[in-house]
Amino acid sequence: MNMKSILLAGACAILAAAAPIQKRIDPNPNLAVDLPLYSWPTNGAWNGVYSTLSSFPNTQFNVIVNPDSGPGTYPPNSDYVSAVARLNSYSNAHVYGYVRTGFTDRPVSDVQADVENYKQWNSHQGADIHLDGIFVDEAPDNVQHLEYMKNVHSAIRNALPSSAKIWTNPGCIVDPSFYDYADRITAFESDFDAWMDPNRETIPWDLHSKTSVMIIDYSGQSAGPAEQARILVERGFQSGFLYGTESYQSFSSTWQAFVRALSGGEKNGTY
């Protein structure tokens, strides 16, 4: 996903520059925390996640699991089943299954096959590995592909319970019509330097409540996570995260600091 962000930076910047700034909305003191959890859950790799879920029970976490650039084969490896079941034991964890569109290079039927695979997780016997939704990565940002995303939306809605959430990730600002086919859209997934650019101001304010912001490659001062938490809360985004220079295969202490900041004052509006 990091390489994708680099490739899209130019196109997204052009779209951002053209987007109008909308009326401000209310802060969201209940900002949820996102986490792409792409590592394999052995040798204690997920222990930091479990510890954070336990330490901050009043914070909602949107955890994306990705066995094999998608669901892989069903059933998942026994280690994976145990790890996802443990995630589901925390009431503040909402687990999303990863699928990708390849920026529409993958046929919708392939995406649908992934979703049907994940559907089996919801009825898995012997362990609770149900999913709360699907994370659609490498989503398109051009309106000429709106019909494709409409079909992906239908495939998910037809396979999973109506309560399942659809979260798409173009990684940049998209036309508002895309929000008709998603419960949440990641409108920013890039490095911290890009986030500090004035282009961040152009995410339409009236869409913040359905928008995720993913800030990566942060290596700044220790006060930074608290400041970015404050900004995301103040601007009424639905969810977000701040990640360090690690890949999504590793656990980030910066992410942990971001969570602590949310639960220590920013989340309660005491800036």
C-alpha cells in the first residue's frame, strides 16, 4: 500500500487542488483508530495489538486482517484462526477482511470470490472469526470506474449480513458519488510530509464523518502523535491513524502513541 500511495500522489494532488473547501462540521470525540494488521500472528507478533485493545476499551479499533493479499484458502491456518478469534474477544475490535481491486484490473468476479471466501468465516465452526466488514484496497478514484465500485458494493452486500461495513481505499480524494457505495472511504493514505501540505485542507468537510485518514512514515517529535490526533478529532473524521516508518508487516510504536493521545484528552475534547 505504501508504493501505491507514491504512485497516486501526483493524481491525487491534482484532484485535491480542484476540490472545494466545504463548511466545517462538528468534532468527533469518538474517532476510531485504524490498523492494517498484515503480519502473520506467530511469535507474539500481535501481542501489542491485544495489549492496546485491552488498555483502551473505550476506543473503537478498525483492524484489517490480510492472510494472503486477500483471504487465501478457507479455512485459514489454525494460528490465524486463533488470532482472529482473540481479536473478536474484544468488544472494541471491529475486524475487516482485506480484498483488492488492482485499481479495477481484477475482474469483479475475482473480488466477489474473495468476499464469498470471507463469508465462510462468519459461519466457521469452533472459533469466532466473523468479520465486521470488508476493506477494499487499491480502489479507483476516477468516476469512470464508479460502476465497477457499484458492482463490488453489490457483491459484498449480497454475501455478508446487512450490518457488515464496506470500507474502500483509493488513498486520495474522490468524487462524492463514490460515498454512495461505501460506509467509509480512506481519502488520504500517504506520508506525513504530504499530510502537512495545504492539500489536506481540500478533503470536503461535509464528507469527513465518512472518511478515514491514514498518515504513514511519521518520524517526527514525540508531541506529533498527540497533535495529529487533535487535528483528526477536531475536523470530525470518522477514523484514522498515524504510523511510523515501519511497513504494515510490523507493529508501530508511533501508532501506539497515537492511541494513547486519543485516550488521554484529545478524545474527550480537552485539547
